[in-house]
Amino acid sequence: MIECRSLGARQGSFRLDAVSFAIPTGQYGVVIGPAGSGKTTLLEVISGVVSATSGSCWLNERDCTALPPEARGLGLVYQHAFLFPHLSVAQNIAYGAASSELAEEVARRFGTDALTSRPVRALSGGERQLVALARAFARRPSVLLLDEPFSSLDPRRRTIVRREVRALHRAWGLTTLQVTHDFTEAGLLGDVAVLLDGGRALQSGPPEDVFRRPASPYIAEFLGAENVLAGTVRVLDDKAPDWLAGESATLAHGYRAIEFTAGPLTLYTVGDFPVGDGYAVIRAEEIVLSLEAPTGSARNHFRGVVSELATLGALTRVTVEIAGVPLVASLTTRSAKELAFRPGMVVTASFKAMAVHLC
Amino acid sequence: MAALASSLLLLFLAVPIAQLISAGGAAGVRQLASDTELREAMSLTALTATAATLLGALGGTPLAYLLARRDFRGRAVLSAVLDLPLLIPHPVAGIALLLLLGRESALGGAMIAAGLRVVGTPLGIVAAMLFVAAPLYISGAREAFAKVDPRFEAVARTLGDTPLRAFLRITLPLSRRGLTASAVVMWARAVSEFGAIVVLTYNPKVASVLSYDRFTSFGLREALPVAAVLALLALVPLTALRTLRGADDGATP
């Protein structure tokens, strides 16, 4: 388990401020946040390399706040690897290893056994990261802290190494916390996501929740939500209305039917959001575009004009202007071609009430 | 204009030394075989400078590490105190040491009672050299430690090292060249010291005191070979420094 309770620290002029979250034993946590948000500092405070100025840090039910790094039983991998340049690759991996057999085994698993004859200075950035991972695993830690550990690997190798790390994490029952910039990686690896900004933990929980139900419009935009609309919330009813038929959730947990007005647009959703001003977040992949008039079970339908198309490999982002309000939809490039979308075309944008998240 | 000024300065710095070595170098080296006093002065200089450098490294390395790595109250004051011996005139440094270590002082008296006489002995030479040259070692060593990213140590700590073990296994090897270069600079400074030594220990004579003694007693002709040999001795650390600086410490991620 990794648990931070109101953890604070200072590093130069930067402050980590009352950070609280928990990664249960055996789970894989991911820390996401913009550059300079304190992600590396957080790992350094958990590892004991940087002292906490307030709060506490618990590892495997033990208060480690005052313990030195060598007594915390964890492994730390920096993005820049920090391999010891005066030692060989094999010596780096064996440094602090639980046993020479384990050092050899992890070297084999990460493919660094082929690098042993190379001087550390001659390794590429990706190779250095592999050696740094092998070095940390060879110690057989119970908690693993990884700071962008795959950033210098090519995409193919990244997938393989990510799988290897995840496999060892599961097999050894490790509790892992990884810093990443890559939202896909966060979704793929993480059981728990922690969103950090300005030295504060803004939100934590399952990645699915953090991505689909961001706690603020800022988080939504940071996480790449394309459609964030400011507006006013009005509660319609506390009984399930007709338009909820076909939705994936019902009005359980005190949810109510809500009307959200954002300028000329009126959206329908469900939730427990209080009446008044708020923001509606709709992820681009939740919006379906069609050439015909609205069909299907989705509650929200708008006719609009395609203003922009942007193809990003297999996906195409289509911007539709609805009474002057741009909504971005994401669909496969193949579908976009089949439907022959082009600027100026009139289309229907549809999304379910459950696709609208209020914050 | 700038080129002319630079050229003139370069000539001003290089010509006297070159002239000194060309005029007295060969005679000085020949004299080493016949002049016992010169030979003894040279070996005393080398030995006392080496002893002072070893003491400087022993006490200065932890201080330099502390200044490079830890942020503590009074760090600026400590830095200033350590630089002070570089700024005061060296005879003044000698007088200050005499006050501390002379027979009149409590410490000097206690040392004499314990059989350790400083003033007028090689110990006085070592003390003077240490006082004026150790700040150079500390400053260089501090820079050498600062060049080693502290995250190397951080990783070593997470791999089970205590702070001392991480220092010995990681930081020390990574800053080895910088520390050696600082020791060489300190040794060279110690060899060239005169002002503080002459106050504490005129006899036995180190090379710088001997060259001054020959100059005041017999004139330039007698002083020249001694001075030239001392200048040649200064080339040894200079060459060592060039060799050390040729290679990079390489303490980068």
C-alpha cells in the first residue's frame, strides 16, 4: 500500500501541498499532471529522498515519513535512469540486488543481458531506461516508484516492456506508482489515477472515473475533453423521465433528471448536481454524427454544420457548429470517409444523457 | 586594442618565468646535486606540502560535501569564513597562527607540554601551508561535488545504501577527478607559500624561504638557481592539472 496523508514538502521554491491519496496493496497507481506539477517531487518524497515537511507517508501499513530511503523497501526509477557511469551495466543491475540470480533473471527479462559488455555511457536513452528498471526490480522491492520509465523506448519496445513491468508487478504483488504523461498508458496500466497540479492532488480514483467524470473543467480540459461548456443547471424531476429509456443507468443513488442550458444549447443529463452554474463535459468519442435526422435512443440531438475536419491517423475529429457553439466529435477515419464529411455539410450530432458529465 | 592589451598581459605573465627558468634552470638542476641545503629545502617543501594537502583533504572533503549538498542556516557565513585565509595578507595569516600556536598561547603552551612544538619546526610549515591553501581545496572540492547530480545518491539510497556508503560508492568515485585537481591546486599553493611560513618557521627553510634568504644574503646571482628550481617544481602540478582537466567527470544521467 502507498498512502499519502496531507503530505507536504518543499524543494527549492516548489511546494507539494497536502497531497492525499491511497494505492491499495498490489495495485498499480498512475500519477498524471502537467509539467511542473510536482510528479517527480511526489515520488521523491514517498521514497524519502526529499523530506516531508508535513503530513505522513505510509507504505505497507507502516508510517515511513521519518524513515531513510534505504529502510523503506522500495525501488525508484527516474526518467533519466541515473545509471552509475563508473560501473558496468552488470554492476549497475547487481547494485543492491537481492541476489545475483535475481539480478541475472531481471536482466534477461528486460533484455539487458545483451548489453553487459557495453559501457554505460554508450547506451541509448531507451537502453538506459531498461537497465534502470532491471536495477530497481533486482532489489525485489515491495513498492515501486517509476518516473516516466518508458519515455525513451520506441513504441514496439514500450509495449513489450510495459507488459513485462505489469507482469512482474502482478507476479510479485508489488504496489506501483508510475508518473506518466501518456493518458493511454494511464488507462492501460492504472488501477488508480492521481491527478496532480501545482503541487496538489486535484482528483484520484479509477482512471475511468477520473477521465469520464473530471472534478473540474480544468481537469477535463487537461485530460483532453474536447467539449467543456459553461451553463446553468435546472433539475427537472426526481423520477426517471421517458427519455431515460435505453440509457445505461437509471435514477439510482439520488440522481435526478437535469436540464443544462449552455447559451443556445439545451442538454439533458442525469446526476446529483446542485441547481445553478456549472460545466458540462462531453468527450468527443461519445458524440455520434449522422447525415439523417436524429434516430436511436440518444436524448441529445443537434443539427449543425461541419466547420473543420482533422485526421489523426485512424481517428478523425470533426467540429460541428451548432448555433455558433462548436462541438467536437471523434470517429474513425474510415467512417468519416464513408460518410464523406466535408466542411459546410449539415449533420446531426447525438449523444446520450449519460455522456454528459457535470462539474 | 583589446588584442594588443591581451598580448602585452600574456607577455608580462610568461616572460619573467621563462626568463627565470632559462637563466637559472640548468644551473639550479646542476646545483641540486652539490647544494645539500637546496636539496633539503626542496624535499622539505614537497613533504610539508604533501602533509598539508593530506590534512586539507581529510578535513576539507566533508566540509566541501556539506557546503555542496546541504542547505542549512549559516552556510553563507561558513563559506565566507573558509574564504577568509585567501583574502588576508599571508604574513598576517602567519601572525594569526603565531597567536594561536605560539608558546604564549594556551593551545601552543599545551602542545609544547605534550611534546608538540609548532613554531620553528616543520609542523609550523605544515600549519602555515594548511591555513593558506586548504580554502582552495575546499572550494574546488565543493564545485566537484556540486557537479555530481544528487539523484545518483538518491538512487543508491533506494538500493539500500546508507548516506556514507552512497558517498563512498557513488559520489566519491564520480567526483574523483575534481577532488584530485583540487588537491593538486592546494599542493601547488602550499609549495609556493612564503609569507605565513616565514613568520612561523624561518628554519628549517623551505624552498621559498631559502630563495629569499639567498637573495637577501648573497644577491640575485645566488638566489637565481634556487628560484628557477622552485619555478620548475611548479610545472609538475600544472602538468598534472592539464591531464586531469583533459577528461570529463561525466557525472550526468
